Amino acid sequence: MTRENLLKNPNGDEDMEFWELTENGGCQWRVEDMPGDCGHAFSDETVTKYFSTSFQQCLKRQVVDLAAEGFTLEDLDFVQPSVTVQDWYCSRTDCGCVYQLAVGLLDENQELIQEFKPDIVSLDPFIDDCSWKQITHVFSDYGPGLRYISFEHGGQDSKYWDGWYGVRVTGSSVTIDL
């Protein structure tokens, strides 16, 4: 059984609600309508908004409390269900950007058990395909003790232009497969 997305407000439909702004540089985070200025069409027509970053580092995070979401200690410690994380990112057609993601499986003290932190992605619209791209990772065999999941992502533009020219993110998800 696959659970629903455990992240709240993954597309910005509720502005910045449920997200902790861990870094909010430049003109700060903003929610924009798809496809936005110099934007790209998204593959899912039900996704109508995205989060946009600025010319300084912008990172936002959610920490999912698995007990509060109805998972039992038996599910988490003995079954150790797979945890799938997904995110979508792109750049504008006129300005490059950098994108980063860090997802951590945390114990009861919110200490790291296992982490997915891929290399920072740099996109340049003059040499790269900067349309929406999906990144996916599946955690498994992480051992007992999982109680929280931390999901943090963001970035900035690569030209330090004043405004919202940085990476765009939407469609973020964390699901647990029981």
C-alpha cells in the first residue's frame, strides 16, 4: 500500500504554508503561476504553481513526523517500508540557476540515520535543457529507528539578477510504501 504524499503544500497552492524557510536570501522565496515569465510547461496540468528562488541562497524545509501521520513503531522498525522522495526543478529560459536537495531519515532525536544529498545541479539555458526535470530516490534497508523525514530543497540564480530568476521547484513528494 502506498501512502499519500506526506509533504504538505508541495506546489505552493497555499503560498509558503507548512514550509520552514531555512535560508531566504535576495528577494526571498515567492510562489508563481505556471509557466511563469520565461518558463516551461509542466507535464501535469493539475500543477498550476511553483516556488521560485532569488539571487541569493533560498532553502526551505519540512520535517514529517511519522507517528503523527499514523505510522506505528512496528511498521517503521520491523517492516522498514521503502521511502520514496521526488522533486521537480527547472530554470528560466533567460537565466541559469543552481538546485540542491537534501532528504534525511531521522531518529526520535532527529539525528540522521541515512541521507540522500545529490550533487548540486547547475543549469545554463544557453547550453542545457532547462525544462522541468524530476529527481527521485528510494530509501530502503535503513534499519530501525526511523521517526521523522526531513526534506529540504532550493537554490538560487547564477547571475545574481535582482528578482526571482533562480531555480523553480514544485511537485515535491515523500511517500512510504507499506
